Amino acid sequence: MRPLGLGGSKSLQDLFTDRKVPRSLRHALPVVTSDGRIVWIAGVAVSEEFAAKAGAPQAAVLRAAQVQYIDWAP
């Protein structure tokens, strides 16, 4: 992945380590891809390639929120 502002590429493992993402949370983070390329890792990084640019004709807004699961079964 080429994180916005980094000026180079990083593996997910290195990115998680650099951003101090606990190992226990890494499997739960949403990772958005397009044609096999990482676009966004929620709360961690957005790809330079897919970042919003001024004057672009189209843009998408992605948002992630933690949802608490409640088991309603009796």
C-alpha cells in the first residue's frame, strides 16, 4: 500500500506496526480494496492513489463505526 503522505509503499504489517495498531485489533479492521489494491484501512490509512483530490469530478466518502452486537435470541 502507498499511504497518503508517506511518499512510498508499506506492507500492511509494517503499517500496523508503525501506527501502533495492537495485534489483537488488526483482524477486525475493515480493509477496502479495488481491483486487488488497498484503498483504505479504517482508522489507519488511505491510499495515495485513491485519496480525494481537489477538482476531481467524483468522490466517495467512506465511514466506519463500531457496532455492538446484541443477541436477541431467548
